[in-house]
Amino acid sequence: MDDEAESSRAGLLRNRNGPPPEADVDPDDEHTISDMVEDMVDDEAVREQIAKERRADAKKKRVAFLDHLLRELDTLVFLELITLYHLEYV
């Protein structure tokens, strides 16, 4: 079969079955190892920043929750003291 007689989908099927042919690779688009290392360092810095923000957010939520629990405990103790005070005089 002649190369010109290929169907229009043949190129898609060929690319789906494996990596593109090396003739399609542009040498100017290739990244050097130092570029890839810089990208990895940048990604790691971003991940560390996100993790730091998540830890700070979790800490704020934990402090707010504990504050809420302590207020509820104070209210409960206050109500028990009031109850005991009123039971003594009944």
C-alpha cells in the first residue's frame, strides 16, 4: 500500500500505539537536566508552602474547637454549681 493512500486516522492510531517518532521532536523544545531540576525544586517549594498553609489552617481550626469545648465545659460547671446552690435551699 502506498504511503499517500493512508487513511486520515492512521496517524492518530500510530501515535496512540507508542511515543511519537523522533523526527517529530523539536530539539529546541527539549529541557536540559538543570531545567528539570529547577522545575522540581519549584514544585517542591510550592508543595511545602501549601503544606505549611494547611498545617496553619488545621492549627487554627483545632484552637477554635478547643476554645469552643472549654466554653461549653465552663457553662456546664456553672450550671451544675447553680443547681447545687438551689438544691441546698429547697
